[in-house]
Amino acid sequence: MLEAAIANNVAWCEIVCRMHGLEGRSVTGVWAVDQRPPAYYPDAITLSPSATPTEVLAIIDSSPGCAVKDSFASLDLEPHGFRVLFDALWFVVDSVQPRDEGDLADRPCRDPRADL
């Protein structure tokens, strides 16, 4: 499941980067974009827990503003001038069942500002 979530995240980043004329590539357990990506998108995403700082830094522009999404929280990039921006967890939903429209049909709509 983790590999599927990472692949999905890489696919999303690929789409966004391509929309900005940027190309991504996968090399030795790391996906990276060829130039600085759009704001809030990483320059690199680890695809393997065995990816090393050397492998990541070899394929990115690590100048100020660079961001690396460490999918496995296993890289130590602090000696290379990076800092952890935030920690996160992957969440998985086994399946999503569509709502029965009848469940909502009898509920009145109301203005959420009414509670203010």
C-alpha cells in the first residue's frame, strides 16, 4: 500500500510539473524534477527507504528553496543544509462506499453561519 501511495503522489507531482513545462525522472530510488518545481511541490521524492542523501543530492538543485519529500522519513539531510519542515503519516482507506442519496434527501439545508 505504501508503494502505491508514493506512486500516486509522484504521479500527481508529475502532472503539476508537466503543466509548468518541467520534466520529472526516477533515478536510483528517487523521483526528481529537472528544475525548481512550483511552490509547495518537492524537488525530489524518495521511492525507496534505501535512498541515500548522496543519491538525492546528485540529481537536484539543492540551492535555497529546495525541498525533498522523504517518503520513509529515513534520510538525514541536515548535514547538507536541510531541515525538517514537518512530519506526516500516510493514511489508507480500504474502500470508499458511495453515499445513498436517500440518506441526504430528508435533511434540510441550512446556513452554517446561523450558528455564529
